[in-house]
Amino acid sequence: MLDLDFTEEQEMLREMVRGVCSQHAGGDVLRELEDDPDGVARELWSQLAELGLLGLLVPEEHGGAGSTLLDGVVLYEELGRSLAPVPHLESCVLSAGALLLAGSDEQVGARVPSIASGESIVVPAWLEPGNGYSPKGVQLTARQDGDDLVLDGTKAHVRFAAAADQLLVLARVGDDAADIDLVLVASDTPGVTLEQQSSLAADTQYRVTFDGVRVPVANRVGDPGSGWVTWSKVMEQGMVLAAAQANGGAEYALEITNQYAKDREQFDKPLGAFQAISHYLADARTNVDGSKLLTYEAAWADSTGRPLRRLAPMAKLFAGNTFRDVTAMAQQVFGGVGFTLEYEIQLYFRRAKQLQLSWNDSRRCEELIADVVLESA
């Protein structure tokens, strides 16, 4: 039976994360780290490590807490609420998840505990310039030369690449769409070049070029040609957590907009007293609540052993669109001042669009949902 009530422990987790984020990821920290080469709120990262939250979803035998995806949703709503600039999703969920799912015992033992402790940061290098989110979008090549793999190509939008000691690279190894490997590459390997990119969110992203980069074949994660299957699986949890992150951001953006609508007066009455604005706020509240429920259902399904193939892209699609729409509406309620750097809403407006485009954009989510819908029709 579907149960969406949070436990006392999960509410305590929420309170703890909110307190830590408010202390170490306030608006001043966000502004300081915009377009920063490193981009990581280091004090927050250290606190998350000390509290065992970096390894929240990592099994206990590998140095983590072994918590469920529902616990992860609680954490990510608070990270989204504060727009926390940390590579938790990249390193502690997607990269660690890929290693746990397909890595050798040696790879898991060498990498996962250090990821869970925060000692190591591993980020995925997935998207490419001008290419999409499907497996066909992976065109960087990896060819075997003796005991080495040689990588050639370019990745784009690699978040926190300069802060990472390892990159988890998606590389093409054959002509079929899904002939893709996952390869661990140290960020300081000869032939790897990092060039920082500008983004709408002013977060830290890099264009990473691989020019004849040689790594041992042993750096391949999983069997040859199995990388896309592994990546698709870990992305299911990733999409649910990205949805939770969007919901947290939308919730806070709506809170500050509601307060502004109460405080700001025009024609001797608060903005919220005008029917048009009150209806906008009502629609936003409905959409945020609906988005949260869909995300909770997806996390509950995973936590009870049910499949995520349909629910994960649905949650990401709805939450990404909701975060974007709520913050766009909020900008209109705030008016011109909302675009000034002194106001928080512009931070959320810009980050909303960036998150909507990340970890499968709306069009890709629709394609994934349609695949399931048409199969069952």
C-alpha cells in the first residue's frame, strides 16, 4: 500500500540538513561561487561528510548509511531549497551508483568508500557539444590499443570537473546505438584539457577535451559495451533526486513570493489581494504539491523494490517544468526588482532552467515516458 508519510527520523533528517544548508549555503555563498572555477561550497561539503550524508545512499558495507531513496528525497529537497553548490548527485549518486552496479570488486573497494567519505569526487562526463541525451549522442570514442583504452572527443557541461579527481566518461566503442563503455579517467591524465563554460545558472561547468588519452583497460566499468545499460539504470535514481531538488527550489521560491505578495502594496492593498496574482499563486501551490507527490511516489516505488522506468522520467519532467514555471511566475510578481542581484528570486529563476535542462531535459523525459506507454498500449 502506498505510504507517503515521512517518519520521525526522516523529519529529523530534513531539519538537520536545512540547518546545515542555512549555515553554509546562504545567498552570500551562492553569489561568491557563481562562475567560480572550483564551484564547491567546501564548508558545506565537509559538514555533509561529517554527518554521513555524502554516503546516505551508499550501502553500509562500502562506508555509507544504506538509506532508501525516500531518505534521499528528503535530503535533495533541502539541497534544492538552498541551491546547495555541491557535487552530491554527480559523485555520491551517479558515479558511486555506476560503480556499485557494474564495477569490479577492486574498483568498488578503491573508489566507493572514498566517495562516501568525501575524500574523492568523481563526476560523469556525459553530454557532448551539439549532441542529445540519447545513446546516439555519445560520440567520444574509446578504442583498445594493447592493454590501454585510447579516448578521443569532447564532453560539455561537465559539472565540477575541476574539483573532481576522477571523471566517469561515457565513450563509444561500436556502431550500434548502445555500444558504450563507462571509463574512469583521472582528471590530470595527459591529454585531458578543461575549459570552463559559462551558463545561465552561473554554476561551475566545463568543456573537457580528450586528445589521445590513454588509460588502462582495467579502468572500464562493467563489461565491454554495457555502459549505457548501467548509465540508464543509475539515471533513474538520479532523475528522482533531481526532481526532489527542483521541488525544494520551487517550494522556497513560492514561499518568498507569497511573502512578497503579502508585504508589497499597490493602490493601498497587498499584491496578493489582486485576483489575477492570487490565482497565479494558487496554481503554483497546486503544481508544487502535485510535483512533490509524484516524486514521493517514485521514491516510494524504488524503496519497495518496484520499477522506476516510468515514474522517474515522469517525476523529472513534471518537477523540472514546475520549478521553471513557478520561478517565471515569481519573477513577474516581484517585477523589475526581482531581476536585481540583491533579490534571491533571480537565483532560483536561473537555476530552475538549468536544472530543467540537466539530467535528461523535458524532451528526453517525454521520449522515455512514451517508450513505456507505447509498450504497454
